[in-house]
Amino acid sequence: MAFISCNFRSKALGMNTQINVIIPEKLRDVKRDDGFPVLYLLHGLSDDNSAWCRNTSIERYAEDKGLVVVMPWGG
């Protein structure tokens, strides 16, 4: 599994923001022209983009289901 954490400047939001992405190992050798299944998880009002990793087993779920998981910070 690959876990990517990225901080960047968003022109659309007009501020610095963060994103976490989980890419399961089983997708490494899959060749697909139509992309991969992606699940976008948004945090609640009082949390941030790390909430899903801290409070759930999302890494295990992503690996079991073969899903790329994207968790942005919404401010």
C-alpha cells in the first residue's frame, strides 16, 4: 500500500491545503484504460484529512476492496 500526504497551494480555494491518498498494493499490476475505483472521503466540521486514518481501518478496507481513497482537507 502506498500512502501519499501532500501539502499544496490551491488556486481554487485561495489557500494552502492538504490531501491524503491511499493506493492499494493490488492495483500495482492492474492495467486499466478506464481508471481505477476511487472513494472520496470528506471529514466532518471539526476534523481534518487525517481523521479517517486515525479513527478507522480505512487502509485495510482500501486494500481489501482494491479502492484508491482520496481524503482532502476542506478547511
